[in-house]
Amino acid sequence: MERTALVLSSKPEHTAVLNNMLSNFEIRVASAPTISEARRRLARESFGVVLSEAVLEDGDWREVVRTVRDSHFGAQVLVTKKGADSHFFAEALEAGAYDVITQPFHQAEVQRLFLSAYLKYESVAHGLRKLADAAESPKLARAV
């Protein structure tokens, strides 16, 4: 399974930097400058991790969390903000984001958080596959 991440940023250089930082981990990075474009991509493609700037042209990270939660079960959302403080971290986590990456980006932090978020996504996806397989099991069908 190819690992893919979607980066929501109005700054193309963010996508380029993240793509470079994650290239050793074989994570393909796609981009969307707006939430509207992200919705179109999420409808067509599968992403395990979505990284969003805190503020976008047509909304903010809260809307990204809701959009991903509604369209990509198990996908993890990372939020990025320059100078994020502990209040922002707490708000983002409470709202359902996986974590926050502060700007400027530091390669070790980006790699650690992306890989951790991806492992959580893969764990959830694996659990869902096991549930689906169990639901199709003749033994389970007889039990219900």
C-alpha cells in the first residue's frame, strides 16, 4: 500500500519542503491550496495523513478536521502553525487533530510526527479490515 499525505497550504514551498523531508520514508505528498480543493482530492484519493495550515483562504484547521473525519475514517490530521503555543496544541488535540507541527519545520519533528500519525492510521485501517473480514465469516454469521 502506497503511503500518501495531503498538505493543505497556500504556500507551495511548504509542500516542497515537506516532500523533501518525507522522501526517505516513501510517503508521497500531494497538495491542495484550499479546503475546497482538498475536498475534491479526498473524494478521489485516499490519504492516511493530512497536514493543514492553521488558517487557509476558505476556512481553518477545524473545518479540515471535520472534513477528514467525515470522509476518510482513520486518517490522521496534523496542524501546522507558526509560533503555536500550548493553548493551540490543547485546542487542536481536543478538536480531533492528531498533533501540531510548529513552523519553521524541523526535519526530525516532521518525520517523527508523520510516521507516528501514519502508524496510527495503518493500525486503525488494519482493525477495520479485521472487522470486515469477521463480518464476512460464516462462523460469525451463524453466531448472530
